[in-house]
Amino acid sequence: MIWLICALVTASVLLYVFYLPGKLQLGPEKTRLGYLRERREAVYENLRDLNFEYKAGKFPDADYQSMKLSLEEEAAGILAEIARLEEAARLHRIGRGAV
């Protein structure tokens, strides 16, 4: 009798863990451009936080300058790639006849 109860509990747990409903709700598909825009906002927020914490005296000047330069370089790279992708999309639309 114990074996039967253990088997039923095990089967129930496995069914609960591995059961997939008929319809899965997927989120919107992320594009490279969408990812870059989210990353840009995160870098900008990090720059704002860094500036606030520096003014609050939490970072020495050398550390602040180093971290600021690193974030600014990352932001510049992201902005360049966003511009490149937007220009490619614009040229693609023009090539298809839509402006």
C-alpha cells in the first residue's frame, strides 16, 4: 500500500512539474535594435547613478573618471550600432518603395 501511495505522489509531482498547457503565452520577440535601446537606457541610468554617488562622496576622483569613461565608451558603441541599424532599416524601406 505504501508503494502505491509513493507511486501516485511521484506521478503527481512529475505531472505537475513537466506538464505543458496547450497554449503557451510568448512575449514579444526581441530584435537587436530593441535590445540595444534597452541597453542604452541601462547605461544612461548607470551614468546618472555614478554621477550621483560621486557627488555624494562615495568614489574617489580617479575611480569616478575611470568608470565614467568606460560607461561613456559603451554608450558611444551602442549609439553607433543603433544608428547603423536604423540607417540599414531606412535604406531597406526605401529600396522596397516605402518611405
